[in-house]
Amino acid sequence: MSETSAVPRLLGAAEVRSLAARLDLHPTKQRGQNFVIDPNTVRRIVRESGVTADDVVLEVGPGLGSLTLALLEVAGRVTAIELDDKLAGLLPETIATFAPAQVDSFEVVLADALRVDSVPGPPPTALVANLPYNVSVPVLLHLLALLPTLRHGLVMVQAEVADRLAAEPGSKVYGVPSVKAAWYADVRRAGAVGRNVFWPAPNVDSGLVAWTHHAPPTTSVSRERVFAIVDAAFAHRRKALRGALRNIAPGEAVDAALAEAAIEPLTRGETLTIHDFVRLAEALPDLQELPT
């Protein structure tokens, strides 16, 4: 095989529509099916992700294969998780047609990414995906928790969600996604994506979020315990911590924990780092559900 034929051909608008026609697929905004039709965009995503030939890439929601083919240009291997059985069934044929030299470096898994408990093949080292926008944060957090071998990655999500994931403490959009993502990784905004690169065009703007894995905070308490406190702190965003945390622990225990963690009682959750929440979790006794 020539060097030229070994390079995957990418999908443009005509190819995407042709593949969709084969499946009698009529994507709608209501279903959240928006396929990338611009090769430059998927190459940009791969470039920003930092993926190399040493990476085993996990992709979620490959759809018709636009990003998959771009990943196969540079990655050592790609494993794609697809929920739609028709899309998952066509994908191997698409790879064989557009990237025949990479057939053995690709695998598709028919599954719900929110519910997988393992991934076949070599442990993935990178996560690169155009995530389903309605479940993007739960999917990202689930996979970061499930797969500690993930070292870096980049995801495309709704622009507002991208802002929240990358937000710093004190920002107006800093919240639960920001804090929980910070448990696993250093997160940054990596650019915006226009609506015209999708078919059909979505009714929301899109953003890229890049992340690099770091060791979780050193602590004697579980991640679940810390995250429960994070959830409580932001459940009533305008409440100070002293009031917000009384839904999960007695008032006197909350006051004592805030003092031990050196956090002012009238502080709001939006100003705390993940390490502040860890100190608070260590200081609180067993959490409990209390009447609101």
C-alpha cells in the first residue's frame, strides 16, 4: 500500500450525508444528532488534544466517524463507544473504506458511555470526543473516575458547559462541574467551534475543553464524600456554606468543621477550591440526610 493510501480520508458534507442516507438517518436538533462535516475542524480537535502515535484514544459518540478518521491519522489506536446500534454497525465499514490501513487499530463498542464499567483492549491514555451535549458532564466525570490510565484529552461540549468546566474559583460560572473536574485534572478552554461545521447546525454554540491528568488530592476521605459536600454547597448557590451544609450535617457539626478547615462560615461554595472542599470533608463527621 502506498504512503498516500495509508492516510485516512476524512469526511466532508457530501460523505456525511451519503452515509446518513444509507442508514435512512434524518438527524434532528431534538435528538441532539449534529455531525461534523468539516475536515479542518476535526483535525483542529485532534491537534489541540495533543494525541500522538503513543496514545490509545477513547472516543465517545463517534456518530458517522468524522472525528474517528482524524484520530486514526495520528493515534496508535482508537476505541469508540457508540450508543446507537445503526451507527455502531456502519462504523467498521466506514473505517475500512476511508482508512483501510487503520482497520486493525480501531474498535467500536456498542454501549452507553454513562454505564460502561470497562473498556476492551489496551488501557486508553487519552479521551477525545464530541460528547453528547445533554450528558456531557456526567459522561466525562464517569470516564475520568473509571479509567485512571487516561492522561490527557479534549472534548467538545456546549459552550456554556465548556466555560463551567474550565472556570476558576470566584467566577460567576464556577460550580459543581468545575470542582469535580478539578479533582482529576487541570482543565482549560481550548477554543470555540462555529455552528456551520455541523449538519444539521445546532441551536447552541460549542466549545473545546482540554485537560491534563493530575494525581487526586491526598486525603483520608473518599471522593464520594467530598463530592457530596460539593453538591450540597452548590444546591443553594446563594447560601453561605454555614446554611447550605446544614442539609447534610447538624448545624453544630458544620460550624466546627468550618472552623477546623479555616473557612469563614459566610463563605459561599463558589469561592472554594477542590482542596478547600477536601479539608471540609475531612473535618465533617458522617454525613446524613436532614429535613430541609
